Amino acid sequence: MDPLAYILLGLVAGIAGGMFGIGGGTILIPALVYLFGMTQHQAQGTTLAIMVLPIGLLAALRYYHAGHVKLGIAGFICLGFFIGGLIGAELIQKVPDLVLKRAFGAFLLLVALRMIFAK
């Protein structure tokens, strides 16, 4: 395990998160699977562990000070995400890794195509 490589990955994901609101699903999970050899389940679980409060705090404060955060909406989404994360983590445990990897890739592809071709 090379801590510097993980720190650099976190830095890249953090910059992308601060710039585009992405990081976990689009950078961290693929990097942990393809560059660091984790299984899809390990990558997703590790990424969820990364998203604990302090990680996004400074970026969120910057957006808040610029007037780009709707706290009420964020609070409701956070509550749903908190409960939904537990439900999703429970449901996915029995899914084979290859099936999960392909479903995740298909999801990213659909999102990418929609963003590229939407008006």
C-alpha cells in the first residue's frame, strides 16, 4: 500500500469534486478497481467511507459562501442518502462482482450519453 498514491488519488477526486460535483462514482471507484486492484464492492464501500463529513466540508463551505448551497434541500437529501445508503449497501452484498461492475459501467455510460447529447 502506497499512502502517497492514495493521497494523490484523493487530491484528484477532491479537485474534480470541487469543480464539477463529482469524485466518488466517476473517479474514485474506477481508479480503485483498475489502478489499485480492488473489487467493485471494495471500491464502492471504500468510497462511501471516504464521503464522511470532513471530506466535503471545505468545498461545501466555499459553495455556501458563494451563495450556491440550498441548506434545506441539502439536509433533506442528506437524510435520504443516509438511509438509502444503508438500504443500498444491504441489497448489493449478494450481487456478484462482475454483475455489479457491469451495472455500474452501464449507469456511468447512460449518464455520460445524456449529458453529452441533452439540449
